[in-house]
Amino acid sequence: MYVMSIVLRNLFRFLLFLCVFSPYIVHSSTFMNYIFIFYSDMCDLLLIYCTFFGMLSLYSQVLSIFSFIQEDYMNVLVIDVGTSSMRGILYDVHAAELKKIQISYSPFYIDQICVEQNASDWTSALIRICSGLAQAAKEENRKIDVLSLTSQRSSVLPLSKDMEPLSPAIMWQDKRTMSLCHDLKKSDPVIIQKAGSRINPVYSGSKMAWIRRNQPELFEHAAKLAVIPDYLVWFMTGTLVTDHTYGSRSLLMNLGTREWDEELLRLFELPRSKLCDLISPGTVAGHISGPFSRLTGLLEGTPLISAGGDQQCSALGQGVIRHGDAQITTGTGAYIISGCDELPVIKGSEVIAGVSAIPGKYVLESSILACCSAFNWFHNAFYPDSDHGFDSINREILDSPPAAGGIIALPYFQGQGTPDWNSMATASLLGLTLSSSRGDMARAILEGICYEIKVNMECMARYLPAPSSIVLSGGLTKCPSLAPSLAGILGTPVTQYSNPESTALGAWMSAAVATGLYPGWEEAFRAARASDAVTQTLPENRDNYKKGYSLYQESYSRLYPYT
């Protein structure tokens, strides 16, 4: 250790001399780039050294001392693993987007219950993205200094002892575990108290237990039952770990201790040996391996940060930092996340407690299982000849009055998530007449999603103060009627940022704080959103929506009286 410290001290002295006097030596940005690459290599060496000896605070202190060198050069590659695509975004030190590559893919819907996807979809997309961005960085004499990974959270992939996938992944929206969940329902009080949610098919623990019960040979051969980010971290670094945000979506981790819980493992009949080791989000999960470096051109040894689950990172990128901050992401499903300084005592199944992407903090979360997927289904079914994306459907929604002419849509295309976890619920359109148009039906589906958000916000209000404004993001914000409808239904102003990449920006913030680039989350958030335009939509048409919300609640109660 002493020898290493002497070597590093002298290298940094030499580097400091070069960086201070180089403007007088040569007026060349290329020269400074090479200086910075040398500096970055020293930082990588120091990070490995500090990680090995548990001295990450020393690493942060050194980075802060040399922050003037980093100011214009440090680059972060964010990998965002979604349900329908993977995005790689190269950011600079100010969170400005330098280059983005997006690769689309799709899970296969075997039937109304089962949803699977091949692991090769993710690894091939990952290689293409990292190769393309490594080449783009090289062409601009830039060095990728750190990677930050965020991902969908509870899809399960069985891995062999050689870390080869043994079957397609069971996706997060797959509902084949309904029978198993019903059998374990009596254990809900213990599961809620320890893991923060009642048992349900979305969580990875129920999928792992389903494999044990229904595919015993596969279960026996699986050395590990991983979620997608675990596998991708291993694929890039050779290290197999999972962070607490993914653990908190398993029903197997104790939220208080942030460790795998023996009682929960016994309930699901799962051995600890088949799970990955847990780490804190916002920490180094591993370093780019030689094989992955040769596949992509990324430098071997580049640190990889596990930024946390996609919804936690989205919340971070939307500014959910303080207690009671709230945001809504409209993706394949819709997610409401509020920040909590301490672990709340959950009284039932109405909300979900989880781990925040900010180490040491928690989130309350609500899940709506079909959001953009419901809208996409309606668009494909009723607008088959539309060649202009959602332009036609948006125009017709704007022509339909608030409350959709009395039509009520229950948007349960994948069952209901929180608060009832009614996996038997199906989508319904009620109140149709001969005067109803497809625009009215489209508006009803949009408003049905908003009504379901309101149901969940009312549940969340039992645990947290009401937010003064709610931040909205995600794919459905491309529909201009969403924000005014949501503001009117909630009776709360809705805020939107012009940069839609909330999840990726949250992952950038995680890397920025982890490496000491910014001293705290507030500072990193201000940097990430510095150039954003902010739009705020105030509540309107509240009387129309109050009546619609009452009809929505009554319709659900009559269709599902026993939930």
C-alpha cells in the first residue's frame, strides 16, 4: 500500500505540473485531451486501489482536488435497459448529451399470461451500443471515464454455473405465478412488513419460486436466478452482483437490513446460494473486463456504476430527492414514486415501499401495469392506416370533450397493480353509445389511466404530505392532452421538463455523485436540468373530472366487488 501511494503521489504531482503549465506550453485542445486521458488512467488506477482497500472516500477527495482538470472532459456512458428498447447515451461533465444510440427489441407475448424474452436481445444491443459510442468518443478524442447502468427491475433469467442463460427470461409483466401467489397469500402480513409489498406476480421472487415449483430440472441446473441488470453487469465486468433497488423488487430482501431475509427465503423455498450478492446503488459494481473491452472498444478497467432500477433513476432524474417529492413515469406501465427519508410502516397492499437510488433513502411506489401499452393497443386496433405516429389520435382526443362524453375506460390490459393487485381484472370500455367516436374512446383510455393514477395518489397521501406539484415524464407525454387531463383529475399542477431522458439523467447523477464530480444530489440535479425548459400545467375542468372519477370508482366496484 505504501509503495502504491508513493507511485500515485508522484504521478499526480507530474500531472498537476503538466495541467497547470500546458496552456503556456502549447495552445492545443488535442494536447489537453491527451493530458486528460493520462489523468483519467491515473483516476482509474486509484479507483481500483481505493475500491480494493475500502477507501472510496479518498478517491472522492482526490477527484475534488483535481476537479478543475475534470471540468471540461469527464464523460459518462449511461446504459438504460427498458422493456421495448435499450438506450446508450454519452454525456459530458455538464450532462449535455453528446451521442445517443437506441436499439429496439420486443418480448414475445406467448398468450395473455406468459411473456418472455431471449437474453441475446440485451447482449447484442449492449455490444452494438457500447461499440458505437466507444467509436464516437474515439473520433472526438474523448475518453469514456465511467459507465452507469439502470434497468427494468424484476424479469428473471436462470443462469448456468458458466453464467450462460438456460432459458428465456420470464418478464416482469408475466402473470404465470398467479396460482403460486394465491397459495402464499396467507403470508402477506410478514412479506409486507419485511419486504414492503404484498405478494404479487410482478416481483422477481414469485417468478423464481414458480421455476422451482414448475420447472424443477431447470431450477436444479440454475446456479443463479438473476434479474436482467445482474446478468448485464456480469457480461460487462465478470462480477455478479445486484443492488438494493433490484433486491427491493424481489420480496426476498428485508428493507430494514437491506439483506436477503432468511424467513422470506423459507417462505418462497429459495436457497440464498442462487441469489446474487447485494451492493448499494450508486457504487461500483465492477470494471470493464478484457473480453468486453475487445468486443466493444471500451477501455478495460473502466468502472461500471450500478445506478439502480429504472423507476428509481427516473425519479432521481425528475428531482425526487427530498421527503414527499413525487413524480409519474408513463412507460409500458405507469409508475408513481415519492421520496421517503425513512422506511415507512406499510399497513396493507395499497402502496409499495422500496429502496431509493439515493443510498440510505427509500421510496413509496405505485404501479399501473398498462399505460403506453394500452394506448399502443388502441392506436394499432383503431388507427391501422395512420402513417404519422400518434398525430391522428392526438387530434381526435383534442376534439373530444373532457370526461370523454361519458365513456369510462378501465385500463386493466395487464390486470390491476396497486392498490388491489387484481390480476384477474381486464380492460373495459363502458358507456358507449351510437354517438361515441373513436376519439372519445381514445380520450377515455387516456383519462382512465389518469383516474387510476388518482386512485394511487390518494393511497400514497396516507403516508406522505401532498406534493405541491407532480413531475410527469415518459412516452405518453407525447400526447398533448395528458398533462391537462392529469392536472384536472388530480387537482394538482403538473410539471414537465423539456429533456425526456429522466431515467438516463438519473443514472448520470448517480455516476456524478459516486465519482465526486458533484458533492451532492441537489447539485447534480441542478447540473442535469440546467438547460431544460420547464412547463407547468394548472388544473382545469375539475367539475367534469370529479363526476368522471366517481363513475370510474363505481364501475370498478361493481365489476370486482370482492377485491
